[in-house]
Amino acid sequence: MFDTANRGTIDREKVRTILTTLGHSYDDKELEQMLKDEDPEENGAVDIEAFCRVASHFLENEDEEAMQKELKEAFRLYDKEGNGYIPTSSLREILAALDDQLTGDQLNEMIAEIDTDASGTVDFEEFMEMMTGD
């Protein structure tokens, strides 16, 4: 989204925007020094690996318990009947609403990756894995 020219880089100034948008606080001088270190040719841009190194420095450590609690609340919103699972048909609708550019095949692939036991439902463990990548 921020690599509008598809060069494989992000303008250094956009890194500030991304960090601010994500709600991360940073020391301006420290960020500037890190960006200079990651851009030794001073072309005004950083590649994805450099961006990840810079951004990860400013990430706040999430409290695992608080994150799990928030994810349980989100799961309950989609588990309307309280069955302990979300039907993959509902998950398909959610994913399609989040990105209307996804094709049916892409949605099928995503669902198959998330519904690891091929039950046609997504339980909380599968939901957690989807949301955290763990």
C-alpha cells in the first residue's frame, strides 16, 4: 500500500506515517538515526527488511493474556450462537468483506489454511492461530 511505485521500497517519511498510524510511539531523533543507518546511500527509501527492523524496534510488547482476552471477545462476536466455533461460511463472508478483491479460489485457499482440521468450522484455537500467526 505504501510502495505505490512498486519499487520494493518505502519512502523514509512514510515510515513515520506507518508507525503513527499503527499507534506506535517513537523518539524522532532515534527514528531518524535508524532510518539513516538503514539507508546508507541516502536515497530516501528503505526496503521491506529494513522497514521491519526499524518498526520492530518500536513495537510495544503485547501482554499475551490481554491479547488473548481481546481475541476471545472478537471470536464471541462471530460465534453468535455460542457454539465455540465459527462456520467457515461466516468466515468466508468476513474475509470477503475485508478485501473485496479476493477471488473465490483465494478465499478457498485461505479457509483451507485456517480450518486446519477441515471440519467446516473454525474453533478458537484455529482463530487464534489465524490472528496471531502462531
